[in-house]
Amino acid sequence: MKSRCTLKKNSDFRRLYAKGKSAVNPYMVLYCRRNRTGENRLGYTVSVKLGHAVRRNRIRRRLREVVRLNAERLSPGWDLVLVARSRAYDAPFQKLQGAYLASCEKLGLLKKEDPV
């Protein structure tokens, strides 16, 4: 992921938490809000409560991979923040991916499919 496509500032995260829409599942919480850049920007949050650095980084890597594999399915122009929950560590990858896509669909982030 390009560095310009990530959210790093605390103010960006706080704005999403306060004014964005959210979808919750057992593995993650997804916050979203429209942006004016025309591309998706992502941020990841893994609390210290979920374990030491090795464990937190593993969760973060898995979430990044889920987003990377499904990046083409999202419509452009959104700020997203994924907040990991404790079950994300032990969850099978397919369940993480399914939960992410279900959250995106609930929030209306997926591209509309063209009827053939």
C-alpha cells in the first residue's frame, strides 16, 4: 500500500470515530467516511490490550492482507479505519475476509456490479 493512502494522524482517526459510520462484527470494527481525494485511505488500530508487539503486528498484517486482496471491490473515495478485536488473532483467514466484506457491504462500500 502506498504511504499516501494511509491514515496516520490522530485527528483523522478521531474524526472518523466521531463522524463516520461503523459496522461491527466479532473480529473487527470498520469505520468509514467519504473523503475528497478520490482514493481510499486506510488506518489500522490494534489495542495494547490484545497482547505484546508480536501479537499486535500479526493481527495488523492479517488485516492489511484482507484489505489488499479486496481493494478492487471497494468504490473509491473513502477513509477507512479497521479496529481489531480479540477474536481476530485466532480467526481463520477466510472468516476474517468474510467479516470484512460483510462490513463493507453493510456500509455500502462495495462497487455496484454491472448486470450482464
